[in-house]
Amino acid sequence: VSANMSRCKFHVCPVCGNILVSSGEASISCHGVELIPLEAEEPDENHAIRIERVEDELFVSVEHSMSKRHYISFLAAVSPDRVQLVKTYPESNAEARFKLDQVSALYTYCNKDGLFKTNSIWNKV
């Protein structure tokens, strides 16, 4: 059941911001808080994921406020056999490069609005 990383689940600790990825069902806690898997939504206009192909990589960015209170915390590219995750920080850019290798979905996590996912990668490249 947990052999395909395309079914991975993201968890974020509301206390410290710790990011955890599970390849299947798991019981995860951080700082004494049980973490439930995040439910991904389609990106809205404030969280639109921009994708460019640069040689054998995807350059992914999100035009989003990156203030200390409201920012994109991470970007992730998921393939059947791996998760590539890049942590982003307030007052920096919400962008990353990912190896193109069989990427099937892209995720972004906003610390205020939650997890966003796009599957339509190849329509945008």
C-alpha cells in the first residue's frame, strides 16, 4: 500500500512548523500534538503554481507574500518513487528547482491557507 510515493501524505506541526512526509498511513505526533495528514486543494489565484522547464529540471515558483506571518513554507515535487522537498523561508522567494524525473504532482504549503496541489504539470511546461 505504501510502495507508491504518489500517495504520500504531508503533516505539519502547528507548534514548530516541522514538516513530515509519510508514504502511507501513520500515527505521527510532534510537541505532543497528533498530526493529521493535510488535505490538498487546487491552487487558487493567490497560490497559483508557476512551472517552467529548464533543461532536465522544473523551475517552480509561487507569487505569494513571504512576510514573517504569512508565507509559503515548502514546495514539493512527487514522483512514484520519491519526494523532492524544498523548505522556503519568510522574506525569501517561494521558488525551487526539481529534477524532472517522472514528477506527477507539485505541492505548496502556505502557513495560513494550507496545502495546494497541481497534477496538470505537463499542460504548463
